[in-house]
Amino acid sequence: MTLGRYTELPHLADANAGIEAVWASVSRGEGTYRVLPDGRCDIILRFTLNAPPNSELMPIVTGPTTGFYDVALEPGSAFVGVRLRPGYFQRILGLEPIRLKSGALVGEAAKNKWPDLAALCAPASDQQELAGRLVQFVRKRDADSDFEVEPLSRNTISALHASGGRLRIAELADMHGLSERTVRRIFLRATGVSPKAFAAIIQFHRALRLLRDHHLSPADAAFEAGFADQSHMTRVFQRMGGFSPARLPEVTLVTISQ
Amino acid sequence: MSVRFGYTILYVPDVVATVSFYETAFGLSRRFVHESNLYAEMETGPTALAFAGETMAEMNGFAVRANRKADLAGGFEIALVCSAPHEAYEKAVSAGAAPVKPPEEKPWGQVVGYVRDLNGCLVELCSAMPA
């Protein structure tokens, strides 16, 4: 399987089991890889791509972030991961995502917490096999879990997503007949970040797509994405991506949609 | 160049539930439901009434205000011309539509009532305009 820097494997996604995306990433050279905040948690296997079978696999479970971070890479650094839908982290891993906010459990720490991750780290013939193992791991834990994802949580998060992060939290609460406090609790439990921070992430991703994929001007993108003005958008881009809307670097924009 | 009105798409949280509701509450029938369960059309003649999952809005790169029962209705309505509007209204309400205004006869002879569907969208149940 030939993979670029970051590739999603859409045929492996399984929304019913909480798998929003299955992805693989291989580093061709030395450098850093910028991870943008996406309000999601991932289960990742890191390995070095050399002659198969792949060995020295390391599990990584990442928590939600609200800012970017850089990962140092060497040639052949490779990753296969599953990105979980909001609300499923606790269902699959039995841990509230807020416990891992802006953090990760890496290697032994992850295996100590979830001993069955060790089985995923046996040598594999290729990344496809690793991706398959991760999917089976999540499906099995989904089937065995008795933690239910509340429909109200799904609906509320879906409405915020559909709005491109533009709904104010008070409106989001009103339109679902909930208090702001309840909405806050729903988001913190499902995603580990506050509704306001989650909205900012969605709005940032959308603005980035409007610029990069729809080729809108910064002024038009700022308007459509719902920023007060272009300089507001610029400040948000600096904070969340570490770059300016006027000079977009080559960044990976993952698929996040409810 | 020519243009015609193609279809109306409502973005909804649950396409399958919405199709079932429109069948049960309003007596429409489905034309098809896509296997992804993210898009469906009702059998409404050449101009289709369609439903798409909210997630499609995001996938297509635009943003919408989601339709919700507890929210103020959006500024549009779906008008369904019924042979018996009073009966249609009762049937819709007993199937779970929220009553808004029972059918009444308008000065121009048309009978018109309003309900809100399972997602909070405004639906007019009316008789055909008198010839």
C-alpha cells in the first residue's frame, strides 16, 4: 500500500461503532508534522516503516486539543490511527476524554491502561493489517460496552457542526430546550472540551476549507465562516494553527463531520 | 439557457425517521432512500421534496441552522395540498406533529392549517386553490 503523508481509508470508517475515520500517515523525510486541533480523540499505532514485517509498534491514545502541536518525524516514521466520533471515547475506552485533555498516553502508559492494546502491537505484514486490527479492537469494545452515547448529545453536537460552529452556545441550548449548563456538560463529557472551544475548532476548520478548497478570498471566507472581521479570523488562525490565512502552509485537514 | 425549479432539500438530523414521519403523519410515500441513509426523496411529482442528513451540509462545505422542534421555525414552509385538510390535520397531530393552527376557511375559499413536523419545520395542510 502506497501512502502519502496522510491518507484516510474511507471504506474502513464505521460510524455505528464510533469510528469517524481510519487513517495512515508515512513520513518521507525528516521534519515536523503539524497537528491541528480537531476536537477528536484518536487511537494510534506508531511504527517505523522498514522491511516488513513491521515491528516495534507503539500505541498512542490522544486526547482532545484546542491548539496545534508539532510532531518530530524521522524518515519512515509511520502511523495508523482511528479517529473516534464525539461521545465514543468513553464508550470505547472507558475514560472521559477530559481526563486526557491536551495530552496523550504513549507506549507502556497506554498498554498499562488498556492491556488489550498490547495485542495490536504484534508484528504485522502491512499497514492494512494494522488498520484492520484497530477497527476490530474498536468494534469489539463497542459491542461489549454498556456506556450509551446519549441521543441528545448527538443532536446537539450535530447542530453545532451543521452551523459551521457559528451558533452561540445560548442559541444551541435554546433550540434544544436545554440550559447552557447542560449543553456545557454534554460537550465536556462527549469531547473533553467546552462547547465554545469546540465551536471555535469547527469554525477554524471551515474557514480553512473555504480558503483552501473553495478558493474564497480571506475577506469572503471570514464573512461566510462567521468571523467578526478578517483580523478576527487572522488571530484565530494564529492561535489554532500557528499560521496566517494569507499564507496557508501545506497542512493536513482531517475529515470531521458528525 | 433555461432554468427550472428542481427540488427542495431539508437538512434534518435523521433522514430515515423523517421519511417515516412524512409517510405516517402526512400520507406521502417515499421515492427512494439512499443506502447511506443520508439522502431521500419523497414521491412528489417532478419537483421533489428531499431530505438530507445535516452532516451533508458540512460535507458539502456550507453551514446551516439545524431544524429543531424546540427552536423557532425557520422562515419557510412546506405546503401539502390535501383532499381533506381537517382530516389531514387530525392525522398529523395524532402522529406526533405539533399543532400550530387548525384548518380554517380563508376568504378566498381555501382551507388552510399549520403544524410543525418532527424536526420543527412548518408544514401547511391546505385544500387546493378554488378554481
